[in-house]
Amino acid sequence: MSTARTMTSHLVTLLFSLLAALVIWVVAIQQQDVQKSNLLTLPVQVEGLAADSQIADAPEEVQIRVEGPTSIIDALTTDQFTAIMDVTDLPSGMHEVQIQVSPQEIDRVNRGIPSPSSAQVTIERIITKDIPVNVDVRGEVARGYELGDPFVDPGEIQITGIASRVEPIAEARIDIFLDGPREDVTRERTPIFYNRLGETVSVSGLELSTRVVQVTIPVDQQAGFSVIPVIVDWVGQPATGYRVLSVSVEPDSVLVTGRPTQLDQISFLRTETIDINGLQDSFFTQAAINLPDGLMLEDEQSVLVSFEIEPIISTNVVRKTPEIRNLEIGFTTTLDIDQVVVFLAGPFDKLEALTDDDILVTLDLLGLMTGTHRITANPSVLVTDIEVRSVQPQTVTVTIEPIITPTTAITETLSFVPLPAGVVSGASGHAGAGLMVMMAVLPAGQQIFSIWRGRNRS
């Protein structure tokens, strides 16, 4: 008995110890895992929206506040919650829709209501509408012509978008301005959209099948009218050395009225004859048109004829001796060449009439002194309309030297030739002195003295 009681007593003590330890552990855990709150931001999902509808003003996100033990709150993520706005079966129009967050409950976590908890949204249907394209033609075609019915490609523009914006659109309009055309007019334009009241409406944000259309307006010639080209009738030739570069007429065609059968047989009209014989300059003049009997001009009674006449450009080659310019006084020059070659271009008649005095080639020695220099040849022509194409050679070698005067030459060549004593003593008076000077100055003084001495002896 005592043994059983002892064992029972020990078992009770053990259980009591375990219970006490568990209580102490729980209390310790609770003291460490304190309450905490956090704010989570969740994206809003719209559910139940029909495929042909669009929602406006729906919030993109909401916030919820959660509170609970720190260990649980820190482990929570936004992926564990879903914010839903359910618009199933809602008709078009404005609605106040609640925002629900799931799951509704999480163990030991208190969750506040979402902010915002609801939103006022507008649900609209997406529709597609075909809008006709109309053309407003302004202005007039040329006389003798008439307009056909405009052709528009495409004739309709398909617009897709919310019903409140698409339904009021009534037409797309294009304005075409004409200024007397004589052939079909084709234009590409961006149309402007109007509502039923004639007011312009914006299509920004809407889907259009095309934003540019092509408009073709037929322009047809009326019966009894014809536009016929005009050609210039002229005789003669320009002056020698000149040529006709171009001939033009303005307008280059005229509107003529008459019997359709007669008009069909005429391919062009001629002006009155214009004489250009011996002309050297371009000119323009009014000219009448020669009309066959039975035809009449609808507008212009005359045309403006222009002749462009220009000289025939030719070339020529001349040789010129360069002229020295700005040489300092007391110096002379020597050139390495006698002439330079000048290549000219200009009207034939003026080149033929050139004289030697009409062409200059100069060498400018301004500021240059004794020595050898390379000087650029400067060609010029004194006749207008003639140009120098090139000169060969382009530079000339010039040697500058001082001018040698007689006094200088005597000084530089003066030398004394020793004379025999007998010669000097035999020379009497001025004759002897003259012989001494002659021998000193002339290189051949000794020979002249020898001749004089021989004659004196004889």
C-alpha cells in the first residue's frame, strides 16, 4: 500500500510540475508576442463586367488595417487578401458598388473595413458605329469645265468606343478648295467629326478604322470648249556668236470655244510670227494668237512670249610679255621667261575682236629688293564678259639687281699698272698724264700705250 501511494504521489507531483511549466511558458510567450497593427494596400479587381462594357472611375487600390500578435502580423502579405468590386448584371449607368476583401476572417487577427469601402462607378457599353464621310467642295473649276461627283475612299469610318461618346457622332466632313483646275483633283485629308447639331466632336481616345481618307473630284471638259496648247512661231537667227537658249509662252495653252467637230481636229495654235534676226539680248513681248475661222478665245486675247538669247561661249589662248609694276628706283630686273600663256573664255564675237592692248599680265614687285623672287602672274582683260580661265606658268622667277652707273664701273675696275721709269720720264706734259689715266681705266691700256710708244720712237 505504501508503495502505491508513493508512486501516486510522485505522479501527481510530476503532472503538477508539467502544468506549472506549461503555464509559465505560455505566459512568457504571451509577454514576448505583443499585439501589433499594420496597414496593407491591396489592388482592386473588377468582376462581372460584360465584354461589351467599360467601367470608369473604379479605384485601383484600397487599404485595410490588420491587428494581432506580432508573429502573425509580420507574416501577413498582400497576396493573402483579395479586394473585389463585383458589377455582375449591373446595367449601363452610374452605380455605388461595395468593395469586398477576402478572406473575411484569419485566426487571432482583427481586420478593419477597406478604405474606401465603396466607389461610385460608371458602366458604359462599348459600341462600334459606321460614320459616313461627306465632302464639301468650295471654289470653281476653270471655264469650260464642270465638276463630277466626288469619290471618297473609304466612304465610311468605323469608330469604336464607349456609347456616350460614339453615339452622338453623326458625320465626318472634308473641305476641298478648288482654284480653277482643268483636270481631276485628288487630295488626302483628315476628316473633322460633327454631331447631329453640327458641332465638332473629339475622337481622341476612340478607335478609328482610318484617320485619313482620299477624295477624288472628277473635272470634265464641257462640250464646245477645248484647251489647246500654244506654240511660238518665229523666224531669223540671233547675231553672230549668239544662240537661242529657250523660248516660252505664258499661258502655254488657251481655252477655245467652237464647234466640237472643229475643236477635235486642232492639236495646237500658233502665235503671230516674231522676228529675232540679229538680236543679242533676251526679251519678252506680247503676241497675238492666230485662230482658225469659227473658233474664239474664251479668256486671253494675247500671250506673253519670252526668248532667252545668250552668247556662244568660246575659248582663246594668247601669249603676253609680263609688265613689271612697283619696281624700286635704281634697280633692274631679269625674268626667267619672255612670255606667259593666258587662257581666255567668253563670247565668240568679243574674243575675235580682242587686241593685244586689251590683255595685261603684271608682276607686282612692291617692297622687293635685290635678289631672286617667285612672283605670281596677275592677268586681266579690259573687255567685259571675257574671263581668264588660267595662266601658265602661274609664277615667274624675277631677279632684281641694282643699275650699274659709269662712275660705279670706274671705281670698281680702277687699278694702277706700274709703268717703266723711262716711259714716265719720256712722256711730256699732258700727254704723259693722259696715257697714265688711260692705262689705269681701260683694260686694254697696255696695248694702246705700246702703240703710242712705237709711234713716238719713229
